[in-house]
Amino acid sequence: MAELRLPTTLPPLFPGLPRKLDVDAATVQEAIDRLDERWPGLRDRLCEPGPALRPHINVYVDRERAGLDTGLDARSRVDVIAAITGG
């Protein structure tokens, strides 16, 4: 199972959602789908219709920039990072 790490902004919005969890998925999209099955609405926080990652969401798989179609293996580490902007 891939190890998934989420930004600190998400767990307060979804009761019981840990910041770090293991997920059985073949792609980033499938990992997000698995999370959305357990915590409905989570996909909408990470993805736009299309589907595409929201502009302020960055995903890295094993330290490489990734997209929804990026493959995962049992030892992958997936980091979901929310960009911070301001003025």
C-alpha cells in the first residue's frame, strides 16, 4: 500500500481523517477516489471537474511532481501539498 500524507488543512474538515495513511491504489486518481469513499467531499477539495488537480494542490510521488494519472506501487510515498498564496 502506498503511504499518503495530507496537508494540515484537510483533517479538521473531515472527522477521523488522519494526516498520514496507507491506501491501496494504482494511481493518484484512484488514491483520491479511495479517500473520497471514506470521507465524501474530499475529492472536491483536491480536484476540479474534468478531473484535474486544483491549481493550489501539488502532488508528489516519491519526491517527483505527479498528476492524477501517475502510477503508484506498494512502496510509493504520496505527498499532497496545498500551496499558500497571499498578498
